[in-house]
Amino acid sequence: MTTSQRHKLLVTRTLPLSSQERIERGFEGIDIVQWKEDRAIPRSELLSLAKGADGILCLLTDKIDAEVLDAAGPQLKVVSTMSVGYDHVNVPELEKRNVVLGITPGVLTEATADTTVLLVLAAARRLREGVDAVLQGKWGTWSPTWLLGSQLTDKTVGIVGLGRIGVAVAKRLQAFGVQKFLYQGTRPKPEAEKEIPGAHVEFSDLDRLLKESDVICVCCALNDKTQNMFNYETFSKMKSSVVFVNTARGGIVEQPGLIRALKEGRLGSVGLDVTVPEPLPTDSELLKFPNCIVLPHIGSGTLETRTAMSEIAIENVLSGIKGEKIPHPHNA
């Protein structure tokens, strides 16, 4: 193969071990450029390294917009993101330039559902306060009224977005005695409802879900309709004892509104795996509330899941560079 026939692949981060080894072995006819520092690729480096790329394998931390596409050039064929969500990618710009977009659906469902339930339990049982009490020497003699949380038995759970992750969350919560689920989305999903046998699962408008749910789990995608969907007004409609958990995208929650609601005692407890910005500054007001648990966006953070995601991202970008149909397009 002559030099003119070679292709360029930009990988914007070091991948999990087995996938990284695959990258380092290389692919025939493809020159690989990779950002290997243990931090998100700086914008200037992204623009520089994208020049002449036929394919870009990126992360959700990389904003792929017209500027990046212009920097890459007209030969760019594919952008493959190592994520299910693609709100960081300007899809109309890709479509305008006939650049395909690959995502990693399905494989992070179980890990993210585990994290969602982890946060539900931690928030409901006041885990942060309990750990702080042990570390700060506030653990006294046993008391029948100290650090009382709430259990899930016979509670109503509202799920915003009954997709793969929403269904997986509901199935897990059944084991804790939840028998009633309300869900909100763009339409009823009777097939998804059937995946949660033995429970009452009902499509609901948002207002009813907010007012009746004891626990609310955000499992939807971030888009124009869900941006700042949860704000002071929506928090004000919830039960004052509600457990609110977001493992989807930080932009779905209007953070100043959440902080105001917490200050006014309008929420029972909160569990977040996603925030705006990420990472969350250590002086953020969110971190001052004892009934708010914040995790550093580790929803899909298992070796098994991240490896599966990176392998799918590699297959997507290789297929796109070759001009073949990619296995997992964003619009499948």
C-alpha cells in the first residue's frame, strides 16, 4: 500500500488494557495518533491532531463540532464515540458532511443500572451521613431514632426514560420490594413494560410522576427536550421525602434549581453520578448538603463494561474508515 492510500485514525484517550493493546498492535493501512495523557485531550491538541484524520475515536468529554470537523478535513468518514449518549457531538454538522456517527449501545446497561440502584439505596439510607459520623467520631451508643432512612418496600418509583437502563433499574428494584413503577417518556412502551413482570408499570405524564413517586430515577438521554428538565419548579412538585437520583447526564438537571430546593428542604435525599460541570469543583454548594451524595461519573465504570465499550468503538471506527456500514450507528 502506498503512502497516499494510508488512512489516519485519531484516538483521544488511552483505552482499557486489552483494547489499548489492540490499538498499539495497529491495523493494516492505518496510521494511529493517540492522546495518552491521563486527562481529557485539550481543545488545541484535539484540533491539531484531528488534521487529516479519516476516523476519530472520541469520548463524551470531547466536543465534536464544526470546528473539529473543519480541522479534520473533507476526508473524515467516521466519528466513533465511546458512549451511548452523543450530546457532545454536533450531529447535523456530521450529516451535512456525510460523516457517520457510531455509539456503544447496550453494553453499559447493567453497570449503569447497578450504579443507579447503588445511589438509590445510599441516598435512602443516608449513607453519606453514616460514613461521616464514623469518620468524625459522632457515632455514639445505639439509638432507636438516630439516622433513620427509608426503605423501598411498597414504595412508588418514577423512572424518567424507560429504555434499556430504565428497565434494568426497575427489575433490580423489584428485589427490594418495589411493586409500582410510573414512567415518563415520549410515548408508552408496552414491550418494555412486559420486561418487568409481576409489577404494576404505568406510563405517566411528568406532573403525576413528580407528585406520586417516592423515588425518582433519571435514565433518559440529554437532548433539547430534556435539557434542564429538572429545575426548581419540578423539584417543588415532588414529595418532600423524595429520593432523587440522576445517572444519565448532568445537563438534565438545572443545578441552581436543585441547590435551591435542597436549601429549602424540598427534597429528602439526592444521589448524583453526573453534574455540570464535570469534574465538580470541590467548593460546589452541592457538596455541602449531607443528604446529597455525588459520585464522579462512574456509572459504566467496570472493567467489563468499559472494555466492551472500547471494543465496539474500535469496530465502529474501523468499519467507517473502510467505507463499510458501521455495526452500531447512532440512528439505528
